[in-house]
Amino acid sequence: MAGLVKLGHVALDGTKIKANASKHKAMSYERMKKREAELKAEVARMLAAAEAADAEEDETFGKDKRGDELPDWAGDKQKRLAKIQQAMAALEADAKLAAEDERRIEAAKPKAARSRANLRRRRRRNPIPSRNATSPIRKAAS
């Protein structure tokens, strides 16, 4: 012997590792058949509920529609253009009225209060008005 191997201390590790095998997951053949019947019944209930919801949606929205389609005016480019032009015209009319009101108010003030700096400050406080041209339901923000 060349002295390469020596016998010495032996240590044991006491680490506990959780096993994957579970008493509750392991099934006998009888338990598998029982669980199969339970799962089949659950799947049948889910499919029946889905069919009932589908029939209800067909009744509400029509056979070929899902209920989340775009309105006709949004799909047609000409109708969409008309809606946008209406919104632009309304914004222009609002701006014209606001400008006339501002001119009338400014004319009533003394000349010192009508300086350009005051006008610029006032415009910064009032942001540009906008309208919602995509939804006929939502109110216009101004």
C-alpha cells in the first residue's frame, strides 16, 4: 500500500428532503374510476354553462355577432370622417365664442390690465379644449 487511502471519521448528514410521492395523490384503480366520473360530471356542467351563455349572447346580439364589434360609423371611413369633421366644427365654434367673450371682457378692462403678458398667462391656465370624436356615448371634454 502506498499510503494513498486512510480510514478516518465518518459523518452522516441529517438533511430532510420532502418527497414528491403523496398519500393523497396516489390512487387505486377504484379511486381513479370514481375521480374520472366526478371530472366527467364537472366538465359536462362547465360545457352546459358555456352553451347556455352562448345561446343567451346569440339571443342578445344575433347569431353571427359577439357583442364587441365596432359601431357602423367607426368601421366606415366616410362616416368616421364626418364624425371628426363635426367634432372639429364644434371645437371651432367653441373657440370662436371663447375669443369673442375674451375680447368683450378685455375691452371692458383698463388698458394696463390688457397687457400681452396677462393674456399669455391666462392662455397657459386654460388648456386647449378637445372633443371625443370616437364615442357617441362619452361627453365632450372642454
